Amino acid sequence: MNIILFTKNSKKPACYNVSRRQVIALLGLLFVLIPTLVLYAGYQFGRLSAQNQLLPDDWQQEMQRQRDAIAQASKKAHETMDAMAVRLGQLQAQTIRLNALGQRLADIAKLDKGEFDFSNPPAQGGPVSETVPSQEIVIPDFMQSLERLAAQLDDREQQLRVMESFYMDSSLQDEIVPSGRPIKSGWISSYFGMRTDPFTGLQERHEGIDFAGKLGSDVIAVASGVVTWAADRYGYGKMIEINHGNGYVTRYGHNQKLLVKVGDTVKKGERVALMGSTGRSTGPHVHFEVHYKGRVIDPAKFVYAAR
């Protein structure tokens, strides 16, 4: 193959003789070189673009550390707030229990409700200190204050429960141990022990105290308990028997009318019968007996204990 070249400076054209093999080699070189150059240029362009968009490695690491620190601080803050919310709820519940317990104690002890009002916060006050400046409470100090308050509430609750137990025991004892007179008005006509029997004139043991009074007047329970007898009984006439627990039983004899029945629960001071003269009796009165663990005892100390 002949290649003829014309130039401005040369009057004669230049003629080159190129073989077919050379032409093929030249074309093959062009087909390989051009794509390679294109790929290389694209690679360099992409690398330069990436360098322009990405931060250096040390900057990236610092940014990641900052992100981790923020995430850790946020997590700790949420955990602290959750713990504070739970602790506050526990303290509120404990305060409600203490208020209820304190109110119950005030009622049991019959304290002045104006002085011990558990529905309102305690009265406090005082001027602001001019020598010691006020300080803000930071979260760790606040949590410590909550824990101290919780410990104080636990201690107060234990003390109040001991007091409640004491007052409840005292109140229960007052309710179930016989005390006072089985009548509202009247007088003692016969004491416990040996006496002259009004029917035979012989010396006989009298196992109770007789309280004389007006026919049909009230007969009252001297302690709380359960009625175990409410019917006629030989010698007693119409009789009431009450079991008070702890071994105490009281009997009320010669009644005109019974106001309770077996199985009834009665309170101290409640009417159980009307005074009469049924059974072995010479006139309107109440034969009052006290039994302790199956043995009859002198009711006098219980009658005078309420005075």
C-alpha cells in the first residue's frame, strides 16, 4: 500500500510504501491504546472526585469518636432519668402508705386531727440564709438525696408499724378483756364469795356479783365477743353467755328479755338484754359472772378496772 503526503513547504509529494501487515499492526495498536487511555482517564477522574468528597482518615475517626461519646451520654442520661422516675414512683407509693398508716394511728390513739393532718404537708418555713449561698442540686446529689429520703421513710415506716402494733394490741385488749359494769344505772346488791343464801338462809358460795336496778333497764356487754348462750338456764333464768377469746367468758343472768341470739357478734357497751327477775331471783337484777379458762373468778377487779 502506498501513502502519498502533500505539505505546504514541499513542492513534491512524499510517497510512503506501507505493507498490509504494518497497517494491521497500526490499527490494532490504536484499538488497544485508545480504550486504555479512556479507562485510565476515568480512573484518575474518579480518584480525584473521591478525594474531594471524603475527609482524611484522622478526621473520620475523630468524628466517629464524637458520635460515640454523644450516643453514650444520651444513653446514660436516659438510664438516669428512667431510674429517677422509678425511684420517685416508689417513694410516692411509700409516702401514701405512710400517710394512711399515720392517719390510722392518729385515729386509734385519738390524737387531735388538727395537729396531725396527714392530708397536708407538714408545716415548715424560715427566712433565707444570708451567710450561706444557695446551691443548685446536680443529678448525682439529687439521687443521693432520694436514697437518703428512702432510708428515712423505711425507718419511719418501721417505727410507725411498731406503734400501730402496740396501739392495736392495747385497743384489742381493751375490747376483749372484761371491764366495767354490765348495767348503765343501778347498784351492787350482792358480792362474789360466801354469803347467806336468800332462799335457804344457809352459807353458800356466790359465784358472781348482783347488780340491782329498774325492771326492763339495759344490760350491756362488758367486752366484745360472740354469743354462745342465749336461752333459759337452770338457776339463771334467761341468760346470756359471751365468749371474748383469750379464755374470757361472761354471763348475764335473770334477764326479762334477750336481745341477741347464739352466734351474734357483740361490741363492748352493746345492749344484750333487758333486766328482769327470771329464774332463782328475789327481784330485778343482773347476776354477772366472769370465767377465765374454765374457772370462775371474782368480777370485782374487772368492774372497778374501768373507773
